Amino acid sequence: ARSGVSNFQPEHLERIVDETGVVPTVNQVERHPYLQQHEVVAADDRHGVLTEAWSPLAKGGELLADPVVGRVASRRGCTPAQVVLAWHLATGSVPIPKSVTPERIVENARAVDVELDEADLLALAGLDRGGRVGPDPDQVA
């Protein structure tokens, strides 16, 4: 049987695996350049769990207007959203961007053609600041 979890922190993942022997197939967490979740991704990787990013564009706005993202987009000849989605793919998470606009859906899909180099990835790594756009799973009652 396949299972998935959402918003599991490393300690939650360890607990479910230790207590049930079940290793989820996927862990859906908030993840984007402002909230890179290195520990979560590492725990998922240790257990062979796929990290799926919800709100992979951090609801757009501030992240897509970030000058670092803009510079990478200019160098790569693509949109800021494509840069962020390419970052997800390059760093091992599966982004599920939300859009109802047909043009944006096509634009998002074309992110698979954007190749980021080490300098791009290093620049985007510097954006990590714990910037959640959703609730903190350790603070939800």
C-alpha cells in the first residue's frame, strides 16, 4: 500500500516509520527559495520519500519580484516563476504550482527546459530565510 503525508517534519517522519514500519511515498511540505527546508528534504531522502512542494512559488508576489530571482531569469532568458520551478527540480523536490490561467500553466510546464548552473543555485540558496506563507506544522494545534 502507498501512503503520503503532509507537513511532516523530520521527527514526525522518524516516528511514523519507527512506530508503524510504514515509509510514506511522498511528504508534501511548503518549500520554495525563501523556505528551503534542508532538514526535511534530507530526512525524506534518507527514507526514500519524495518531497513535494506545496506553494512552490510562495504565492508569487515577493519571491517572484526578488532581484536575485530576476537576475537569474534574465541570464537564463526565462520568467521568474520558471526559475523558481527549475530550482525545485534541480534541488530534488516536485513542485505543484497552482494556476487557473492557461498561459501560466504552459509557462510553468516549460520550466523543465530551464537549466540552472552552480552560480544560479548558489544565488538562490542565499534566499533561504524561513519565510513561510503557510502555517508552521509545529505550531498547529
